Amino acid sequence: MQERNPTAHNRNATASKETPTPPHKVRLPGFITGEDVGLGDVVKRVTYAMGIQPCGGCERRAAAMNRWMTFTR
């Protein structure tokens, strides 16, 4: 029977919480002007243009997506 090492598991779990990973960057020359735009902001703009009203969940989703991916020039 194998024994688990609980300290190694806890060490890995806390290491990922301490160092947030930077967002993925996608270059879109010619489409993005000015500063970086997050994926959540893009989705928010598209849904607003379609007439969908934002809610509290939409703001959390947009923030999470912005942390995940940004578009640069």
C-alpha cells in the first residue's frame, strides 16, 4: 500500500495560489489600437452591442476571462 505525502500536496496547492500566471497574449496587429484589451472586455462589448444587458455574473466572467487572455497590438 502506498502512503501519500500530505506536505508535498499542500506545497503544490499553495504554490499555485501564491504566483498567479500572466494572461496569454495574442497579437492582433491592425485590429487593436492603443492599449491591451482583455477577452472578457471583448465579450462584454459584443453582448452589449447585441442588446444583452450585463449582470453581476457577467462582470465576474469578464474579470476571469481578462485574467486568462489579452489581445495586444
